[in-house]
Amino acid sequence: MIDDDARRQEPDTMSAVPDDTMQDNAALRDELSGMRRLHALQVSLAAQADARIALQEITALACAFARTDCGCVQLVSAHNSEMELRVYRGHDERSAFVQQLLKDGFQATCDTVRRERRQLVIEDIETFTPLKGTPDYEAALCSGIRAAQFTPLFNRAGGLLGLLGTQFTVPYRPAEHELRLLELLAWTAADYIERHRAELALRTSESRLAALSAASSEVHYRMSADWDEMHQLTAGERAADAMATSRSWIMDYIPAEDQALVRSRIGAGIRARSAIVFEHRVRRADGSIAWMATKAVPALDADGRITEWFGAGADVTARKQAEEHLRESEARLTYVLDQVPIGIGLFDTQGRFTYRNPQLREQLAERVPSRESLQEQPRAGVDQQGQAVAIQEFPCARALRGEDTTVPVDFVDPRDTQRWLRITAVALREEDRVTGGVAVVQDVTVQRQVQTEVGALAERNRDILESISDAFYGVDAQGRFTYINQKAELLWGRARDQLLGNLLWEQFPDSIGSLPYQAHVRAAQTRQVVRLEALSPALGYWVDTSIYPTNDGGMSVYFRDISDKKRADARLRASEERFRTALTIETVGATYFDMGGRLTDANDTFLKMSGYSRADVEAGTLSWQALTPPEARDLCERAFEELRTKGSATPYERQYLCKDGTRRWALFASKRLPDGTGFEFVLDITDRKLTEAALREVQDRNAFLLTLSDALRPLPDPAAIQGEAARVLGEHLNAGRAYYVEVDARAQQYVVERDWHQPDETSHARRFALTDWPMPWLLDAQTWVVRDAATDPALPDDQRAAYLDNQIAALIVVPLIKGGRLVATFVVNQRSARNWNAAEIRLAEETAERTWAALERARAQGALLESEERYRVILESALDYAIFTTDTRGHIQTWPPGAEAVFGWTAEEAVGQHIAMTFVAEDRLTGVPQREIEQAHYTGGAPNVRWHQCKDGRHVFIEGATRPLRNGSAEPLCYLKIGQDVTRRRQWEDRQQVLLAELQHRTRNLMGVVRVVFNRTQRSSKTIAELALIYNDRLDALARVQGLLSRLNEGDRILFDELIRVELSAMGAIDAQGQGDRVTLDGPAGVRLRSSTVQTFALALHELATNANKYGALAQAGGQLRVRWHLLGTAKGIRLRIEWSETGVHMPAPGEAAQGSGYGRELIERALPYQLQAETTYVLGPDGVRCTIELPVSESMRLESDDS
């Protein structure tokens, strides 16, 4: 390993050299030294035959180049991607690295290099992402390897031969010149490996050739360049057979009649300087003649001239004799097979037909479909399920592989894309060897056309799901019903509203595990169309199901009742089985007859077909004339005439009579035998004829229904729908009249809004009384069919007369019973008798049902449009209501004008946003919006009575609720939010609550004040009269304060200047304008007092004013009262200071008792500081009272003071 300490110090050493040139020179010297060592290795490898020693030398030089002790070489096998030879150096054999190298060859690293096709340098394995989690990564780290490099070994064709790797115990990256040397070493190693493998292959080939020559039973020889001399003739290891040079070999070994052929082939080979291959006869030593297959190959010199020939000959006499016998046998078989009315051929192992009967020659080319050349446009094959069949799985290809199978494959003819052939094949063997096969070809164009046209009809009917006769439903990616058409409702017997939104398999649990269930799972997993015919557990009968995956992860499913089809298919399969069996003359009817038409013999199959016994045939009483219906006898006679004159009759189809009198269809093909008797194949085709007739009826019916759907779809008017449906059906049936009749139960009338009629017929578009056409038989929901009104025995006489009077001789009346009552009928009639067939009756019934459905749809759409218009008008008018919808996650879907008027956001701004934007921040943080949706989901509704936030930041109070909107399913489609803006009402209610609380508070305070005033007044009063007078006076003061308080609005406060003026006005000291001769008021206006302090403070002012009025400045002639106030900013906040000053008052002499009760002073000095946190002084001066009061004011004064 590289010295870790030296490597860690290397950056410091290099950084100490200021000149980069020294580093470049050192790298150049190392690179030149490495080139010399590489050249020496190349010289050594040129003579080295042992690959392991060579790889060890290469590994040692790689370690020297990378300055490490550890390295390895891995080689990729020439036959697969596995490692075949591993050489390692410097690693402990027991280490995880070596064990992984020997076990897996570091496959993950090899895959990385193969993918990136360049040198892989891993500076730190721990951080190298591509290898993380691989066995290589774990093995390296366990062995203490932290860095590595792997250089790929590529051959000249660009294929990966192996890896040359070196490893390091610390994170490290080799220098660039070291990496270049490693790449050169990798090229040298790749050249050696490629040369060594080529030498091994050559030696192996030479050994195999020698062994082959010794073990071969063929004759081997060498010839001169001009074939004049045979140099050597050997036969395997028999030395006695070896012969010397011969110049007369042609005369000795080749019969005279073949000598010209041999010389001609030799001359052609010499001129072309190419191999000579041909078969000829030779003369054996005993004189007998044998056949030999000869092949000779020229040996060429450097100039391309022939130096000699090497040849081999094989005895093919037995094969030639077998071929002659086979030709004789084939001639006999050909005569019989030429008579079969289906294609039969024999083919060899190369897929070439060795025999084709006339039918097969018309159907296929010279080769079987799996071996057709590109110029012949190879055929595309499909199995009976319509799935493409790979060319190697074609019947003839499988037969050539020795697989015995009768599974047919259908092919489209590349020359005629409208023609389909069905092919089966079996292998022909000689002992255990496949020698070819037999192919049977049947023209199935009609059957394929049936399948193609049915598929086309299904595509065209896709857009009329509600009108098609097939049932249809759609499910989403979770398997929930998203759509169910009317036919599916009818078949299941369940309303679509009960199913939509629910899981398919929860609604039909009995189907889980069934074939339809497995088909759904397969379609969901593969995202491929799945078609299935199976017994439905939900319905109890056979259904044809087509499952189409959709782009949104769901599926669209068509299904229909195919009970009748399964029975028809069973008959068809039985017919086809008879047809296939007929190829071996076991199930195809075969008869012998004389030229007069009398049957002389028949096989068991024909007897079974016709119902006759062998005794009937042997009695000589059966003839083709007797077995042929009258209408087909001319056709039969023409075929007999053609048989008599030409020896064979063109295959034709006709009916024949069975013993029990029934008729069946058959394909007849006859030929006159050499003895003058006739031989005829009879292939029963009754089922095919029935299928063709059924197909024509289905095609006509689907074409009519498509026309009807296209005509009704765009019509919104019910009357127009009735008229158009009548026209389409009437014209299709070429009837006289057609019309839709609605039953007006309230008016007891039949109503024909519009009808259709021929130009020469009268219209029946009018109203009829129910009593005019009593038809009680319609209530049983059965269609009423009259083919001839004059003779129909089921028609009541009164009805017969009514019909004939209205020129109605034939009619179809289809009743429509809905909810147990007759709601409408569809009528088709004409003036002449008519034998209505079943198809015409079914068309009338289908038209009636589709017309009713179209009318219901049109009326429902009209009602929906009217309802939506009313809804829109209501939403646009309710501007104080926010009515809108959200999806199940809370994102807004609709935003009517009312929501915009309440919240302020426009529809463009709101739609798509989450409803949380309308909630206040506190509710959003606590998850109120999501809890409201969850409550509505689980309980069916959630109240929404709270404050909400508007676009401009305002808060509005909403009263409403959130409710889920469902469509018959458990999961809601969306949520409806209805909320009324009751902000003003809420504000008034809040104010009312505040006022009530204030009233209660003030009442309690007032009662307390009254109680205190009474107690104090009682203690200071001497008589009841004095008590009443003083107490009433003080109550009046309280009443004035309450009067001021009652006039305030919420948030208002009593103003000090107003309070002082009211009190002094009550004393008569000032007038209404606040003026008085003896009173001076000085202070700012608008000082707001605290409501809680006003009563006590007002009493204090009242006591000051009362004393002044009785004893002080207002009572004496010379007295003056001055009241000053102002606001103070203190540490306790904004406070009001009032200075009450009386002058010119004669005061009592010192020692005399003060006038008054003393209540006012006690109130000022004790109550105010205690109750109002006021600071007071009260002084009786020489000329009057001096009082100061300093108390807190309203908080609003503080705010205004701060602003100022």
C-alpha cells in the first residue's frame, strides 16, 4: 500500500515548491519511465502463453504505476457477463475484498464501468454514491479500502473484456499521468487477452476438425486443382480403404450416364472458385449403384488461386429410395385431399409446401406463414382472444418444433386485408425426428368481419352511453363508482344514487375472487384493455365485459348479457368442431351416389347430420332429389349437370331436408370418381347461417339506434323529441304513422304533442279522452301487436271497429309503465295489414324507452336550468350573507357577490384559497378551520359563530354553519358555508352587556354611597327634620351626578368643569352660562373624571359648595369664591389638582366651634384619600376655607397627554 504518512505530507511538500515546472518535469520523467516498463511488458507478453502469469505481471505493473501494493484484474466471460478469471495482488486471501472478488467479481463496479464506459476513479468509497448499499461497498470498507480506480479493458469491437483495478487504504486520487499509464496498460492487457482467446479458439477448432474427420462415416478425399487426379480417398478410420493417387477416378466410380453431370458441376465450381455441392450416383465395389451427396471446398493461395480441393461424400441411397416411395404415397394421398373443400397441405422442415390441394394453393403461397420471405409480406397472426401471436408461436412453427397442438391462429391475407384464414397444424415424424407437418386452413373472413364490425360499433356507440343497450359504469383509481348508465341500473336492479361514490367491491362482495374481479385487477395493474366473457356472480348469468383503463387511473367498463350469445357460440363451436373433424373424414359428412342422385353409401357423420340410418341408405330409397327442398332443386340439378360434364362441381351452399322434416344448411363439394360414381363432402353450416342472419339484424338495429340517438341528442324541447323519434322510427319501418302518446292522468286524456305520418295519412296529433281508447291490457307492460285488425281474434270488437274507422289495419303499441302506472305509449300503425316481425317490434320497444329517457333528460335539464337561475338570483341578492362552497380540504370553490360584500375579497382573489384566510389569527393558530370541516363531515354540520377577518383587516361577526354536500355517498362532494354578517347587532349586544354591567356596578356603588351618607348624616343631625333636610340635600347632589352619568355614551366620562358648574348652579351661585358675581372658575375644559370616583368626589364638592352657601363666601355679602384646577404630570400618572379658595368670609374667633356638622371635612380628609387615592388639604383660614384636592383622572386623559 502507498505510505499513508507520506501521502498526507505530500501536499505540504508540493506547496513548498514555488515553481510548477518542477512538478511537471517530475511527472514527465515518471511517465517516460512507465512507458519503458510498459514496452518491456509488451515484449514479455508476446511470448507468454500462460494467461494467469501474464495477468499477474500486468497487475504488478498497475500497482507500480498507481504507487500501491494492492491491485486486481477481472475478466468478463466471452459467453456471458460473469467473471471467469480473477488475479489479485497485495490482498489477504481471507479478506472480505478477496472473497467478494472470487464470489461475485465485484459485479456492481463492473456494471458501473460498463454503463459509463470510462475509467472509474473513486477518491473516497464512503462518499461514492453509486456503490452505496452494494456488496462491493461493504466488502471494500470491511477490508480497510478507502479509495480505488478501475480501468476498463475493451476489445476492438468495443466490448468489455474486464477491469484493471488498484486499491488504497486512505482517500486518494492518482496523478493524471499515472491514470494515463493505467489506461495504456489496460489497452495492452486487452490486446493480450483478445489474442490469447483467439489462439485458444483456433486450437480448439483444429482439434474438433481432426476428431470429426476420424469419427465421420463419410468418404473424404483430396483432389488436384483441376480435378484430374484424386490424391487421397479415405473412409473414416479404415486404413485399408485409403487409396493412392488415381487419374481414372471418374471412369472407375461414376456411372456413364452421370459423368457429364459430374464434369459440368466440377467445371462450374472451378470457374467460380466456390464450393461444389450436388448429388450423383456412384458405382460400388460389388458393382451395384448407390447415391452419394458430394461437397468439395477449394483451398486458395494468397493470390486467390486454387491449390487443391477437399471433399466429402455421404451415402444417401436409402434417402433416395424413401423419397421415391414417398412420392408414390403422396400421389395416392393427393387424389383424396384434392377433393376436400378446405385447404390442406404438407410442408417440409424448411416450411416449404411439398403439397397443396387446390383450396390451399388459392389461400397460401409456397411457404407456411412463419417461413414466408420478406418480399411476401409476412402475415400477422392473432389468437382466438385477439392477442398478437409471435411468429415463433405460429401453428406450423410449433409443429416443426415437434409440439402437438390444435390451437388455431388467425391470419390476415397481406394481399387482401379483408380476408382472414384460420390455420392449425400438426407435426409429421419419422421415429423421434420431425420431418415436416400438415397444415389445415379454413377461411374465417365472415367470422372476423363479425368481430371487426362489432368492435367498430362499440366505438361509435361510446358517446351515447345512456342510449346503448350495453350496461356501462366507470370507476376512479380507488375503485369508486363515478358513472353508471341506465342499462346497468336495470340489470343490477339497484339505483345509481345508491352506488355512485361507493367502492365497487363493497357493493358486490360476492364477486371478489371471481373471474370478473381478476380481470379488473389485471386491467388496473397492466393498464391494458381486458375483455372477458364469464359468469357474473352478481347477476347469475353470462356477461361480456370490456374493461378500459382511463388516463386518470380509473376504468370504464362495458358489460352485457350474453346468455343468448353463449348459446349461439356453443352452437358455433360445435359446428366448427364438426368442420375440423371432417378433415379426417370423421365429422365431415361424406356420401357416394350414382349419377341419378341415388345415395349408395354415406359415412356415420352424414347419417348423424341427416337423421337417417344406414339401413335407410342400404335400402336404396334415398336420393339427393328427395333430400333437397323444392326451392333448391334447380341449384342441385345444375351442380349435378356440372359434375356429369366436368367431373367435379363448384362448391355451393343450400339447405337439405332431414329425416324429421327439419331443414339444415350445408356446403356441398362433389367429384366424379373413376368408376363413374359420385363422391361428395357435406359440411354443415347451419350455425354460420344463423349467425350471419343474427349479425345482419344486430347491424341494422345498431345503425338505427345510432341514428335515433344522433337525432334526439341535440333537442332540448320535449315536443320536438317526440316528433323526431316518431319520424325516425316511422321512416325506418316505412309505416303509415308513428307518435308518442303521454297519459295526462289529471285531465284523463291521451296527449299527442307531435306525430309523424305519410303524406297521404291524417295526423293524430291531438288529445284523446281515456275513455275513447280503453286499453286495460297495456297495464301488464306487454307490447300490443295487431297484424290485421280485421281478423285478429284477440282484438275486442269495439276496438276493431275504432281501428278500422281510423284506417288502422296493423299497429304496434308499446306501453311505458313507470312506478306501477301507465305514463305513455309509443304507437306505430298503418292502413294495410302487416306481419310485424320480432326485430321490428324490438325496435319499437327500444325507441319507446329511449324516447322516454330523452324526454326525462330534457325536462330534468330544463328544471335544472330554472333551479340554477333561481339560485343565482338569490345568491346575487343576499349581499349580507356569505354563501360559498369549498372542496373537501377547505379550498374555496365558489365566491358569490354576498361573500365578496361581507369579506371584501373578489372572486378572482378568493377562489382556490383556503378558508383559513377568513378566520382571525387566534383561530388559525388553534386549528379552528380544519376542526370545523371535520365536525361537519362526521356530524352533518358545524356551527360557525365567531369573529372573522376581512380583506382590509376589519373584523366581522358571522353567524352561520358549515354543512357537507353529498350525492348519496358517505364522502361529501364539497362543503357549503352560510354565514350572516351580524357585526352591528353583535356590537350593540356587547354594548348592552357592558351597560348592564355598568348599571349593576353603579347601582351597587350608589347604594353604598347612600347608606354611608345616611349614616353620617344621621350621626350629625340633632332632629329628624334636620336629618331629612340635610339628607335630601345630599341626595339631590347624588341625583345630579347620576343625571350626568346617565347622559353619557359608552366610553364617555363626566367632565370636571361640567360637574362644578352643575353643583354651583344648584346653589344659585352661577347662571346657566357659568357666570356669577361672586364666583370665579379658572381651569381647562374637558378634564374627564373616572366614573368610579365621580359619586364620592361629587359629594365632596357638594359639601364644599353647601358650606360656602350656608356659612362661607356665598353666604356673606363680601365673600368671594375662586375655584382653580389644572392637570399635573406626576410619578403616579396624570392627576387633577383643584384649589378651592374662599375670601372675605368672617370666620369664627379662635376657640369658637366651627359652623356646620363637619361631615364635609371628614369626607375630604378621610374618604377621598382612602377611596380615590387622592391627596387633600383642608384649612380654615382667617378669611375663609382653603381646600386642595389632587386625584387621578380617566385613562383617556393619560393617552391624550402622552400624544400631546
